[in-house]
Amino acid sequence: MTLKKKMKIAAIVCSIGLCSFGQNVCASEFMQLPKESSVTVEHLVQTKLLNEQRDYLLQVQLASKINLEKQVKEKPVYVPGTTHEVTTRERSILERIVEAEATDKDKKSKILVANVILNRVRSEEFPDSIEAVVFQRENGKVQFSPTADGRYDSVHVTESTKESVERALEGEDYSEGALYFVEKTIANPKNVSWFEQSLTRLFTYEGHSFYK
């Protein structure tokens, strides 16, 4: 193919404005091919179009993924059975108290601790938020000992605890309506006596006895 013919074809390509997603096919690419090249201008255009389409689709897929992740992240979470929305701060509080109360226990134990706190939020006998329930005091005494002895502040929240809290917030519940729990082997005997005499014992799991 002569140089004159190449120039004529390149001019035609430029004049018709072949483009993909707003980008004109560059005629100079065709001009730079060696004379003996078997590549046609049509092949060059098609290759460029396909490459741009591929890049565009990848960008669309990435944008869709980001939007989906954003929607999931922003989806509100409520205390099961209520209209109380769980804030990021409250989720963190719930995770820390569950970790402190059930550090050495399995996921079901951790879900049970979370269940009790969520049961209290739903109950008219207790405050109506996770934060208020966890830090509630009666006659100057805390309801959950880790908030007074330093464990709440010092724990490292594990993935196991995060998963357990998530499952509890999604409605997984083994508590049978329990509003209290105590680990008798380490609790003050007077407190244990009050639990036994004043409440209805439901069951014991991994050292924690549950009451309502």
C-alpha cells in the first residue's frame, strides 16, 4: 500500500470521527505501521473499540461494586423487635461488653450475653438503648461488672465476638427471654443468693446461669 493511499484512508478515518466512549481512533497509529504490515485500518479500529469497551465495562463493574458496598454499609441496623437504631458507637459498646463478659467462651455464649442486653433494651424495666443498659447503675452499683473493674476498657475485641454480636443483632437468640446472667463460681455469694431467691432460673450454659 502506498503512502498516499495510507494518508487517504487515515483522513477518512479522522473525518468520520470513529470513536468509542468519546475517544476518536487515532489515525497516526495506522500511519506508523510498516508498509509491509498486513494490519488493516478496520482491524485497528475494531481492536481499539474492543479494548475501550473492555475498560469501560471494568469501570462500570467497579462503580457498581462500590455503590453496593456503600449501600450495605449504610443499611440501618435495629435492635431486633424494636425501632431503636443501633449506632456505630452502640455496636462498639456491645462488642466490648460481650468480649469482657465472655472472653474465654464460645460464640453461643457470646450471643447469649448480647441477647440479654438486647432483651433489656426491649424491656420496659430497663433503659431503652444499648449504651444506657450497659452502663446502668442501681443504687450506685453497676449492672455489668466489667464496666467497673477495668475489663471493659482493656479488652481486645476478637473477630469471634464481632461475628457473635452481628448474629445477635440479626435476630439469633438462645436466651429464652433472659434479662440477667451470672457466673456463680466467680460472683459475690450475696449476689448469687439474690439471683436464686428473686429471679426465675432458666438454664446454665458454659458457666453462665441465666434468669428472668
